[in-house]
Amino acid sequence: MILGVDVGGTNIDVVVYDSDKNIFHHVETKKTSEILPDFLEYLHRLAIENTARAIGIGAAVWLRERKPVFAPNLPDLKQLECLERLRSEDIRIVIENDANCFALFAATSLGVRNLLGITVGTGVGGGIIFDGKIYRGMGMAGEIGHTVVTKNGRVCGCGKKGHLEAYFGGRAFFYEGKDPENITRNGTIYTTEGFEYFCASIANAIRILDPEVVALGGRIGMNLDVEIVDKCVQKYLPEYYNTEIVTIKDEFAVAKGACLVCKEVRGCDKSS
């Protein structure tokens, strides 16, 4: 069994994956602020309870050489930096950026080999699938939420100004005094300044990557109206681009993708 853990800015989602049967089961969802301080103990308990000898972690972090270096939307990196303690107990662990996990799950589910995955939750994440595999560049490729959409704009959670994530996503909407769930449900999200920036950013990414599919996920992203998003994106694109925009309506997609990332590591899904 493989345990898949999505460590987001707001929630932690956990699934267990039977790789022999290719079946996922949701284990639980908890508040990140409640779990992260004792994260290692939490993982250890879940691994024992679910007889898992491997854990795939999809976290809202920036990685260099597969090690966390910064997390704009997480309160503490210390627990993620100490995962070697669990590895020493013969529990295999793989950590990956959450949007990369989402992108791999989306590409696998849709059966495509070139895809841009965008998660919209607390912030905005991006993951690239190129020729069936995660493209990481030097480690931090795909961070569409931290691309510049306006000069000298709001300060982003990463400390820089004018980034997309400062205008679109749960944290940005709360900053504006808006409830993300309400504005997504009633449609006023499509009238926000941030939505226009979001669509322009998608168009820019399509121009650079020319993917088969742009997949939207996350608790906000998966509930966006694809037709409205596509119409807005098309304003910024020449007619020759035919990338399909879809939503992945699975709130546990990152956790499931973390299992798939873990499975790709040789021996990760084997019992010791």
C-alpha cells in the first residue's frame, strides 16, 4: 500500500493506494494548521494504521534537488525538512510539489502526454507534463502563480510584488474581503480583476508550452466554469491554438497523484 498525502495551505488530504488493483481510498481530511506541527508523528501513525510501507507527499512547496526550500502558503517547513527520520524506519518517502502531483494524476486520468495542470486553492500552483513525465526544469518549473501580472502590484505570499497569486486564489480573495466558496458558487469570481489575470496567465502558458490540455483543479479551480474560462483565455490567443481546457473534479487529485509519483520510484510500492 502507498499512502498519498496532499499538504495544502488550508487542508491535508490523505488517501491510500492499492497499486496492484489500482484503487484509491480516501482516509481523511484535516486542517493543515492542526496537523503540521506534529506532521512526522501523524504520518507514522497513518502508515501503521494503513499498513503502508511507502508515502507520497504532494506539498505546496518549492523544491531543489527534491528537497523543500520555500513554502509561500505553509506556516512551517521544519517538519517537511525532517522526513529522513521516517526514512530511517524503513518507510519509503517521496516528496513532490503538489501541482506536479495534480498534473500527473490529470494526465494519467485523461490519457494525454502533454498537459499543464493548474491548481487553485489557497494559492495558484502549476505543473507540467511533457511527453508523459513531470517536467521540473531545475526543480521549480511550472510556478504560474508566481508569474508577474502587473507592475508594482500587491505583495505576494512569496514576498515579491504583482504575482498572479496575489490576485487570484483563496488567500487573495480573503484579502479582498470575499469568501472564495461564495463567489465561485454565485459566479462573481468571473468579474474579479484576478480572474482576468488568471486567464491571461493561462494564455501565456499555452503560447509557451502548446499543451494538449490545460487541467484545472484544487477546491476552487475544479469548480470553475470551463466555458467561461475558455472564452476568456481565447481573447488572448491566436486562432491556431486548440488546447482543451478541462476541470478535474476530484478534491483528492493531488493526494492520488502523490501516490503515482511514489509508484514511479523504483521499489517504492514494494513491501520490505
